[in-house]
Amino acid sequence: MIRSFRDLHVYQKGKDLAIEAYRVSRKLPDEERYVLVSQLRRAAMSVILNIAEGYGRKESPKDFRNFLRQALGSTNEVQVLMDLVAELGYLPRSEITGIASRYEELGRMLYRLAEKWRDDKAQAASEKAKASEKAQ
């Protein structure tokens, strides 16, 4: 049963990936501390922060989906930053590929959750309207 955002699989996976992104960022050169490191960390944190904030507004399917879309955008951001880390030669591509593909998978999960939330809430609203019509 889902009682909080912490129970959402996308949050759990996102949190694990954020920790991994932080670990990767520690391996980057000091000269990238205020640019690449900062942006990578902010994007990784943005994923889970948007999931948590969106869940707080779950009663509004539109709001929750918007936050999930923001989280999805941040997963794309992390993937781009990981590509840059590899292209700039800061870390080997083999070290970056795993985390980038897991962020891609998380993005697909976020997309499916947003679609499911819309469908589930639309169905619930339709059933409620039908029940209301029958009662009259």
C-alpha cells in the first residue's frame, strides 16, 4: 500500500540513482565543481524532489502529472550531463553507461506512472459520475 511518496517505486529508484550521481560527481575535477558537478547534483535531486512534491498534490491529477513530467525532464538532464562527463574524458564511458541507462529506465517509469495516474483518476471520476446519476 502506498502511504507516502517514499512508497513509490519511482521515488526509491530515483533516490538510489541520486546517491549514485553524487558519487560520480565526486570523481570529477575540482575545476568542474561550480558547473558540471553542481548541475549534475541539482538535476539528480530535482528528480526525487519533484516526485515528492507532486505526490503531495496527488489529489489533483493534473498537478501530480506535471511534477512527474518535471522529474522526467530532470532524468533527461542527468543523461545529457553523463554524456558530457564521458565526452570530456572525465570518466570512462563504461562507468557512465550504467547510470545513464538506469536514468533512462526511470524516465520510462515516470512516464508510465503519469499516464496511469491520468487513466486511473479519469476512470474513478467517470464511475463517480455514473453512481451519482443512478442515485438521482
